[in-house]
Amino acid sequence: MAAKDSPLKQFEIDPISNIELGGYNISFTNSSFAMLITVLVITLFLTLTVNTRSIIPSRMQLISELMYNFIAQLLSDTVGDNGKRYFPFVFSLFMFVLIGNMVGMIPYQFTFTSHIIVTFALAAVVFIGVTILGFVNHGIKFFTFFYIPGVPFYMHPLLIPIEVISYLSRPISLSVRLFANMLAGHTLLKVFAGFVVSMPFFTGVFPLAFIVALTGLEILIAFLQAYVFAILTCLYINDAYHLH
């Protein structure tokens, strides 16, 4: 297979405009463009649905209200009353991941959530913010998070390092889960799309049908991964408040 036909070519970052500042390359790329489109879509969607509020909501207003209530309920169930103050952050994170995933489903658009550097940056913001929140709420007592009550004392030298490693691996697991799912799904779509083009008409119908089914599955995964990212963020916030 030629390099230009590689299923992984769709993940290459290409500069749209080359910009260097202080010896650093800060070019505007296809990834940057996809993020900009995502932010514009979210802003336009929420602005239009909020400004046209009515007693009998339109379909778009109903979708907007459902998303609002979904995240509000998620925070209420996982964090409690303290979660209300973090609604803007969790809602923005959920919408950015969700719409970014959906923008990537449009043919010839770039899927920035398929890059580990992007998902890790999002996960690192969550991890650092939650850790700071834990120290603000509990001070030095936050370290008791790694202490499991009710366990025999001789088990602590083994369990405490495991708890620390588990905590430090949160941004890795959070970012890899999103990145791996989007990367694998889009790669599979590209592979079967190549089968459709290269195979005769009658036999090419089968991979085409599989692509249609796989596209529906990818849309479901796009929603699911945004939900997982949001709910884990809520759970981490809850840990910062209530420890164990």
C-alpha cells in the first residue's frame, strides 16, 4: 500500500500557515483548525439555543437543555451540592470532546481527539486541577487518600505505593482511553473504505455495508467517550472533596 493511501495518513498534522515565534514553531495546523471549528460550533449552537428560549422548546433547544441537565445531574449524583460550582468546567470539557469527536466523523475533517498529545493535555488539566483542589480542601491530610482504612498495618507498605501509582496513572488512562478508541475506529473505517474502492462492485457492497454499520458505532463511541471523560472528571472531583 502506498504511503499516501495509508490508513494512518489521516492523522498526520499538516501546517495551514507556517508561523515561528522566538525560534518555536507555532504554525496553525489542520488540528488547530479542527479545534477552532469545534469551539465555533459549540458557541454558535449554545448561543442560538439559549437566545431563542421558549416555553415550547424547539428540537435544538431541547437538545441543549438535555445536555445541560445531563451534566448537572451527573455532577449532582457524583459530587453532590459541591459539584455545582464545577459545572462550567465539566460541561465545557464534555462539549469539547463530544463535538470534537463528531467533527472528526465528517469526511476529510481532522480528528484531533485521535492524538495523544491533545487528550493528555486535557487529562493533565483535570489531574492537576483536582490535585490542587484536594490540597486546598484538606491540606496535608490529602495524603490520607492513599491510606486504605481497615487494612492491616503490615499491608500498607505494599498498598500505599500501589495507590500512589494508581493515582499518578489517572491522566494516562484518561487520555489513552479516548485517544485509542478514536484512533482505532477511524483507522478501521479507512481500511474498509480502501476495500470498497479496490474491490469489484458486487463484492464491494459488503465492506460498504460494514462501513455504514461501523460509522453508526463510531458515532455511539463518540458520545460514550465524551461521557466517560466527563464522569471520570466528576469522580476525581468527588475524591478531592471526600477522599475515600
